Amino acid sequence: MKSLFKTVFIIILFSVITRVIGFIFKIYVSREIGAQSLGEYQVSFSIFMVLLTVISSGLPFVVSRMTAGYKAKKDITSEKKLLTAGIVISFVLSLILCLIVVIFIPVLKLIFADERCVIILLLLLPALVFSSIYSAIRANFWGKGNYFALCSTELVEEIARVIIFVILINGAIITTSGANLLAISMSIACAISALVVVIYYFAKGGKLKRTRSKEIYSELIKKSAPITGVRIAGSLIQPLIALIVPLRLVAAGYTSSQALSLFGIAMGMTLPFLFIPSTITGSLSTALVPDLSGAIAKEDYNYIRSRVITAIKFTVFISVIFIPLYMGAGMQIGQFFYDNIQSGIMLAYSSWVLLPLGLTNISSSLLNALGYEIKSMRNYIVGAVLLVASIWFLPKIMGIYSLIVAFGICFIITSALNLKMISKILGSNFAILKPIFIQILIVIPSASICSLMVNLLNNYIPLFFALAISCSVGAICHILLCFVFNVIEVQPIIVKIKEKLKKIRKKSKKNIART
């Protein structure tokens, strides 16, 4: 159990640091390159992520799982052959994908709303090749339980990307468009990450072993193909959004520049704030997977049911507490972080999406932990179909705000289907509708207080302090109202505090007795 907590702590620590750096970097990038260039990059990057999913989803997962098996058997030779085969397959696959992109450049020019997106995609292709090398080796770290190496190398890549972009954007090496520089920094960062991973692997005594046996190659491909297929189906929605939204905005009367600018604001400035709560709830999901797996093996269904209900309630609370902050101070948040009021207005209007988004993430993670990955993906596809239909028909009516409504519809349907399935699997209904409804009502006074304070304080003190004070008061107000309406049960918290105080007193008495 201590080992589990240590592992989770390492993952959470590195995840938070990496996400904070990434979040600050996105703010810096949006200020430096502008909404239009950011929109161009988002369109190209969404296609790149689909290509990356092909080489970094199923294959690394299988390599890690088989590595753990060989480690348990102390079969070092097979472990080395496995890693070698994984690197070869991943590397060759990345080259094939790059070739396909180059061949279909004329088609991509017709699909993209702006041809400059094609150049950005081409500049990202080296990152795909370098990723193919380090993803297999990092999978080996994962299988061996070396979580420090697994997480730290990801952090190195993020830091390298930031440093390189800052150097490039300031004209120290090259002068070109901001979106191109962002793509170049991504490719160089992946090259550095691959080099660091390779050096670390060999420095720790790792070795590769060539194998001519076709069995290990066929086994890797056979086992990873279904997982990769499921992941690709989920990732395809991103490039569809990136392609459809600008095109439909143009069809609705916007110019190409206006469409890309609005899309850049929505995807590059607004959405990062919506995913902040997932840093906390994602850590919970990571911890729950092994926890639930152990309970399933023991057939302890009461424990599973208790953990699932607690996880859902916690996710609802964390997701909803951000809504009054974004709703009340969204415009000022956009102004402070991006110097873009439009992004703040969009954040305020999209704040309600936090609840269905949080429920979708936690319910999908729970279904995966319970062994229902395929059914979870089916539910997501149902929501995704509605999302695509919404962004196709709604832009003429709502403009860029149709993207927010589309995401909301997708997450509401997906989370509802997921929760219904979880309820069926566990054979019980969740009493969560009442606390959710109460928290939604609590949002109104909390958001009003937050809005009133930020508008008042902004006239007398700097915007940073006005936001800090008003958002803190809004969050405290929301928490207090949750206690008042018994959304958060006070008694269990008091009992746990008393138990901890007793333990501290016992330890202090023992220390005094020893001295």
C-alpha cells in the first residue's frame, strides 16, 4: 500500500509540474503569436496527435505489460528482445506515417482552411519519428516500475520545448511565423527527450538484443492493434473539430482569418482553463485504477461500490467549484492571462461544461478500471457523433459558441451513458442527482459574489489581486454553502481529524517517554 501511495505521489507531482509549465507556456504562446497563428497551429497539431496516437498508444502499453511479465519471470533476454522489437516497429511505423503525409500534401491543401497549416504539419513530422524511439523505451521504464524515469523524461521534454520556443521567438536563431516556430520547438524538444531517454536507459545498464524471430514482432502487432484502434477512434474527433469549425464559420460569413482567430481563442485560450480541474480528478483516476483492480480480484464489490460513489461525488465537487469563478470573473481572467477579453467572455459562457466534462472523465476512467474499455468508447462515440453534428449545423446560429454547446452536448450524453452503465455493472443506483442539483443552485450566489467583488476591486487595486481575492472569496462561499446544505458531510471529516490528532498525541507521548 505504501508503494502504491509513493507511485501515485510521484505521478501526481510530476503531472502537476508538467501541466503548470504547459499551461503557463500556452499563455505565453498565445500572447506572442496571436490568435490566428495559434488557430493554425491547433489545426495542424490535431492531425499530428492522431499520427502520434498510432505509435504511442497500443504499442507502448503492450510493451510495458509484457516487460512487467518478463521482469516477474526474470527473463532479461526476452525483455531486451521485446524492447528492440518495439523500437523497430514504432520507428518503421513513424516513417510510413511521415511518407503518407508527404504523399497526400495536395489533398491536405484542399482540406485545410489555410494552406499554411500544411507547412506546420510538415515541421511537426520529425517529432513523430523521435517520439517513436523514446515511447518504446519509456514503456520499458513503465513495465519495470521506474516511474521516476517515466515521468521525469516527460517533464524534460516540456521544459526543452519552452526554452527552445523562447529562443526562437526572440529571433536568436530563425525568423518565421509563430506557428512554425512552435512546431519547430516541438520537434527539437522531442529529439532532446529521445536523446535523454536513450542515454538514461544505457547509463542504467540497459541493453538491446537483436532478434530474427518473427513471433515477437507479430505478437506485439497483434496485441497492440485493437488498443491502438480504439484510441485512434477517440482521437479522430480532434482533427474533425479543427477542420470543420473554421470551414463552417467561413460558410456562416466569417473570413478565413476571423474563423482561425476565433478557433484559436476557443481551443488555445478557453479550453485550457476548462481542463484545470482534471489535474486533480485525473490524479484520483490514476490512483483508482490499481485500487479497483485489486478489489475486483478479491471480489470485494462493497468496497468497489463505495470507492466509485466517493470518486463521482468528489469529481462533481471539484468540477463545480470552478464554475462560479469562471462565470463571475471569466472576462477578467481572459484579460489578465491573455490580454484578450473575448477569451474571457467565452470562458464565462463555457463554465457550465465543467460538470459534464468532469463526470465524463471520471466515469470513463472507472469503466476502464472495471474492464469495460470498449463499451466506454462506444458511449464516447455516441457523444462524439452529436458533437460533430452540432458543430456542423450550429455555427450559422451561434458562431464560435456552437463549439461550446457541442462539447456540452457530447459530455452530457457520454457521462449519462457511462453512469448508467456503471450503475448496471455494480447493481445499484447512485444517489448523486440531489447533491449535483444543490451544487448547481449554489453556483448562482457564489458566482454573483465573485463577479461583484472583481468588478468592485478592479477599480482600486491591480487586476491580479482583484482576481485572487474575488476568486478566493467565491470558492470559500461555495464551500461554506456546500456545508450548510450538507453536500459535504461534516461529521466524517471531524472524525478523521480527531483520529489524526489522537495519533499525533500518541506519537508525541512515546517520544517524550523515550527521552
